[in-house]
Amino acid sequence: MKRCVWLLRLLPLVLVLVLAGGCARYKVTFTNQTTSTARGRPKHDQKTGTITFKDAKGNKQTVPAFSVESIEPY
């Protein structure tokens, strides 16, 4: 019984950590010095030479990898 209570107390903390981990934001800086905020880590597709990410509004963006100067946590 004590173990079950302990697990129930731990469950909200685990849920918060899991949900917060997927909400990371990244700052994508392009070679023309403009920036964009990405929700989640951008993915680099080496076959097509592109980087794909969701912008701050949740729209999927795909850009050529050569046009990206840096990707940093925000």
C-alpha cells in the first residue's frame, strides 16, 4: 500500500518532466542574419540537404541546410 501511494505522488512529477522535454525552443539563424524560433529540435535530412522544423506558430518549415548558419537552444 505504501508503495502505491509513493508511485501516485511521483506520477505528476514524471508527467511534467516528459511534457516539458518536448517543448524545447531553438533559435535558427540563417546566413542572411534573420532568425526563426523552432518548437522542438530541428531535423537535418542529409539525403535531401534540408533542415525541417516547426516554427513558433506550429507551421512546418523546410529550408536548405546551406542557408542555416546556426541552431541554438533558446
